[in-house]
Amino acid sequence: MSHNLLNLTGSTEQDILELIELANSFKSGDLNEYRHENLFPDKKVASFFSEPSTRTKLSFEIAACNLGAKFLDFNIENSSIQKGETLEDTIEAMMLMGVDLCILRHPESVIHDLAKKFSSMQFINAGEGSVAHPSQALIDLMTIRESKEAFKDLKITIVGDLDHSRVVSSFLEAIQIVGFKSITFCGHPDLCKSYLDNPIGNFEPELETALQDADVIMALRIQNERLSEKLSISASDYVERYQININSLQVTSPEMILFHPGPVNFGIELHKEVAELENCKVKNQIFNGVGMRMAILTKLFSQA
């Protein structure tokens, strides 16, 4: 890993496996919580989220606190940005006040220029428009690794609003590094335009065909407002054709695992019943978020 985590470009399989191993090493003896390690009491971490977040923001905060770092939750609503201060000026002020690392979520791809301009500060991309979300991809690989021995043997199906998902962009970047057997993209064609003819995998508009013998299924969030405004399909039709439920999972591999980066719209992407299945790993993803983000912060601080 370089000075920052902006995307997974340049990462090797060994880099990713080492991060997974480091994340797991922070688990307590009974594996149901993460230890407090006072490794970086001199580090100041600021979160700067200009889009809403629960899992990413909280897990980074808990990860930083677990490592002994100071965590500063920057609130845009009460900041000078409301008075017209630019993003650059705000980041510079943070740097001058001694912030070591900024965790940034922004609807535009601004993080790359900021990382170049303020090179004495470190940056983590916590969501960049619909372009990238690298820490989530690493969490997903960590969660797969708990159930599956070899990435290269996996038949993966990704279902939902692919075009607007930063999660799927980073996941594809990550899975190409560690290997896979096949990838199938599935969803309403209006939401998958970039994936109708994608060299990484095949597009399949029929859910049952897409789920056939799948080892890993990733469901992506559907934004309800898009269904009525931009699609030639109603919400009820979407549910009928693309909702993952007990029936639609019958055709998958018996050892299939099911993912969703959250937040889940139960009743849309997933039927509530599937959340109770043992092979639904959504809660594992949330739990692993703390460990992987502890590992990312540890790697970055060790290279600062």
C-alpha cells in the first residue's frame, strides 16, 4: 500500500492477503470483537463526509479509537464551508492544525488532486461518487476469505444497480488482483448500461440464470427514487424479476454466500427472510469493517 488509499491500483495479491491477515489478527480470542491496541496515540484522524454514511464512518472511527488515535468528526453543516470556504482551504486548515490523515467521502473525484497538493497528509478514499470505495472491496474479500479457500475457484454474481455503484467498481478492481473463475452481472438493463458488454464478465438479464451455481452473490442497493423516475419498470416489477429471496437462491451452489454492502432495502433487493440464512454474510461484512479499517490505518501509519 502506498502513502494513501485512493484505489487499489498497484496493489498485489500479497498486499491484499497481508491486509486480511492483519485485520484478522486484531480479533479478540473469542473472535467476536476487536482488541484495543494503543499503537498510534500520536496520530490525529479526521473524517470528512460530504455524503451520508453509517457503516463506513462509524467503523473508521471505531478502528481509529481501537488503535489509540485521536478521531475528529468534521461536521460540514457547522463548518466554514457553509460560509463559502473551499474544500481545499478546509483541508489545508486541517493539515496546518496537525491532522495526519483525512478520511474523505465526496460525490466528485476530488481526492486525487487533494492528495497530490497536500502530500504531507495521508488520505483514505471512503467513497468517490460512483467511482471507487476501496476499503469496502477489501472488507468483501476478507469476508469471502472466511468461507472460501481460493478466490480463483469462485463463480461470482453481482445483482442490482451496477451503473451507480462505487462498491462494484472497487470490488472488480480487487477481485481481478486475487483471481476468480467467472463473473456474471445481472439487473435491469437501464441500471447496467456499463456492464452489458463488459470484458470482465457476462451480462445476464434473467436472475435465475445469473444465480445458477453461483458461489458468491453480491446484491447492490437500489435507490427507490430511480425506479419510478428513470426506468421502464415499476418497483413491483423489479421485485418480481430481481429480488433475491429463498426461491431464487435454490439454483445457487449449496455453499453459496450472499453479500450486500448496505444499507439494505429489505423488500426490494433482498427479502427479509434471506437475512436469517446462515450463508447471508451481511452482518459479517459490517463486523469485518472495523478489523479491515484497523488494518488499513495501521499499514498507512506504518508507512507515513
